[in-house]
Amino acid sequence: MTSPTPAAARLLKHGAVGQRWVVRFALSEDDDAAHLGHSLSDALGLLTALSEDAVEIETRSGLVRVELSAVRLAKPVPPPRKPRRLAES
């Protein structure tokens, strides 16, 4: 498994609530995806809460809570692109 990345957790600690982030984190052994052979997962969405030991991200599929000790990579990302209108024929 990938080792912790303190720099990513430090960067995330300086994030602003309401900002969009992508966070890659290690799955715990209790996680369903871990039983399928996966060791990491990603959360992409708005940072909704930040504490000394965890972060919460509102993703399209719901709220994800990630312990900072599980964070492997993190970075702010720009807002999603607006959907394009299809040209009428």
C-alpha cells in the first residue's frame, strides 16, 4: 500500500470550505471496495468540513469523510465545465 503523504494532508488543511478538491485516499480493510482488491479511492467535490483529523467532501454520490492520515494525494480543482448545448439541426 502507498505510504502516507504528509504534504498532501498539510495542503488540504489549508483548503477553504466551499472550494472544490480531489482527494485520493487509502481504503480501510472494512471498506467494500477493499474486498474487491482496491486499496485507494478518490473523492471529487466541495470541501464541506475540515478538522484536525478529517475532511468531508460533498461528491455527486454523497458526503465522503476521509481521515487525514489516509490522504495520499490532494489538490484543489476548478469548477466543473458548464454543459454544452447541442446544436439544433
